[in-house]
Amino acid sequence: MPADTLTIIDNRTGKQYEIPVENDTIRAMDLRQIKVNSGDFGLMPYDPGFTNTAACKSRITYIDGDAGILRYRGYPIDQLAEKSTFLEVAYLIYCGELPTRDQLSHWIQQITTHTLLHENTKKFMDGFHHDAHPMGMFISTIAGLSTFYPEAKNIFETDVRRKQIYRLVAKVPTVAAFAFRHLVGMPYSYPDNDLTYAGNFLNMLFKKTEVKYQPNPVLERALEVLFILHADHEQNCSTSSMRLVGSAQTDPYSSLAAAAAALYGPLHGGANEAVLLMLQEIGSKDRIPDFIKRVKGGEGRLMGFGHRVYKNYDPRARIIKETADQVFEVTGRNPLLDIAIELERIALEDEYFVKRRLYPNVDFYSGIIYQAMGFPTEMFPVLFAIPRTIGWLTQWEEMLLDDDQKIGRPRQVYLGSDERDYVAMHLRAH
């Protein structure tokens, strides 16, 4: 009997099956041979939420949730956050290796070329109500861009596909900034390609009447770090949406809009806003013990703690906590930070939370930083979508070029009525 197999005995029939094991996985289709009789559909795994189902093979991001490890293409996230820039990390994620000086220069030049939006895009965005949610504007505008670049549907032409990568990475900050300016009632500020990726975004957000906007270097670097930390995160809800929609050979703009729509949900991209609301509800450090007591009694939730993947301290949370200190030296200390630090200290010492392996995640401090930098909470998911764009696009392209991939089509367990005949209206019970 081969060593790399799984032996299954079906107690319903007494039959034995040998299922090949590869990379600690079995193919779900191999279970179909397990039947009670020849007319049976065959055995299926039932996994709501895909908690233990691998839908793809990937070489992009590695996570070990138990050990608190996150790596892009093998590089630890803390090294990249400390030493790299967002566009360098974007190159690494997409191309698979750190760039040479010339490769990075070419990459930046190609992206910088595409930061402007077609003028008609502004007219489209102007059509939204004055208080439209910026994430709704972002999703709609990204989807709308597919109509400006109809060649994008030629997804298997390498040069065409690469051009859309440049365009999307370049344009998402512009779309995001225009949505912000629309929200606050300010005229759109055009890109300044003399600035860095993060610096230009700050320019489009906050420029007023000055001829040349000069971003604060501390805030600019903080934004770079936050972008690096959010660039990719394996097969989460939005990335899986990107792959699923893309599996229908949908163009990258429409696929990315679907991913952003998944990110819009409060259980995904809205989690850092939930942390802020919790901290505001607590109000002061002396009220933390009572809040903890209520959480343990089932009367509330400890937002920003725990993670679907990480069962240890989220490595991104450590980096963000350090970034917060630097930001507050410029913006002034957000009073919510003191509540957050004390809440973290108490929770990490409380057996109730330690036993459940509830540690701070990336959302616990990021919302406080964004608030200090002048972003309304409505912008939080948009800020998440900007750096995640390169991750979504890379995952999308990896899926397209994977011979194993087919159009996504999950199965279901049908529990409804068996066949029954139509009953005429006058014979139905009232």
C-alpha cells in the first residue's frame, strides 16, 4: 500500500478506498467514487465558509496562524515593513522576486504613467449623491473603468493583461482620493507624479490651495507601512471573490470590483471601524474592567482581537502599534490609544482571553491611526482596498494561468422537497 495515501472504510457498505495524498491534501473529486450504490452521486465534503478546503495552489503569500507568521514570496512581513516601499513590495508580490534598481525604476515609471483618470470618470463620480459612501463610489467606479478599457477582456494576452495591472495599481489611489474629496465637498486634486505612491495619495486627499503639496514624511512613511501590511493575505473573502469571479474569465476591473464589494462587508474591511466604535463606547480606562466583564458574560464582543487564521499575535499588529507611536508624535495623541493599550494589556493577562487565544489583530490599531491622520471611518475600507489591489490582481493572474483551475461552481447539499406535482390554484388549501 503506497505511503502517501489515505485509507477510507465506508461503514455503510464495508468497502475500502485508497485516496492519494499530495501536499497534505486530498482531491475532493476522489471522494466521488465512494457510493452506496451505482446511482448514488458520491461523497462530497461539506464545509460552510471553506474553513478547511483548499481551493487553489499558490506561491504568493504564506501564513502560519499558530506561529504568527506572514510572508510575501518568502520574505517576512516585518523585514518588508521596515526596509521596503509599497511599490517595491508590489513588484515582489506580482513578479515573485525583489526587483533590481532598473526593474524597480521601470515598474514605478509604468505605474506613474497611469495615475490620471479619464475626465469622463469625474462626471460619473459627480453623479453620486453628496453623502454617498466612498466605498460604494469606489466599487462602482472601478467596475466602470472596464468600459474605458474594453481591450482588458483579452485576459490571455500577456501584454494587455500587464497593462491593466499598471493601470489599476496606479488608478485605485486616484479613485479613492476623488471619492474622499466628493464626500467632504472639495474639488478633486489631480495626481502629482513627482511624489511617491503614498505621498501622491496624501496630495490628492489633502491638498488645498498650495501650489505644491509636501506630505509630512512621518505620515507618508506610516501610510507606506500600512499599505505593505495590507497588500495580500492569502485566500480571504475578498481574494476568494476575485478568484471566483475571475474564473469566469471576467476582465480584471469587474473582478476587482467584486473583490472590493466583499471587502465592503463589516466582517472584512469594516473591522477597524468596529474597533473604534468599541473604544468610543468604553470611553475611558477606568471603564475597561466593566466592559471586559460584560464581554465575558456574553453581552458584547471584544473587537480587534482574534482572527480567522491567526491563533497567535497577528504579526501585522506589532508593526502597526509601533507605527502608531510615530504618527501620534505628529498628529497629537489620540485619547483612544490609551484605552486601546490598557485594554490590550488587561486582555492579554486575562485567562479567559488567553485560553481562547484571542490576540490583537491588524484592525486593532489601524483605525486609530487612520482617524489620527484625518480619515473619516467611511474611508477605512477604501484605504484597505488600495494596497490589496496588487494582491487581488496577482491572485487573479495566478488563477488564470493555473491549468487546474476551472470556473468556480460549488456544490450544495439539497434538503428541500422531493418531486411533487403542480396543484391548480382552485385545489390549493387556503
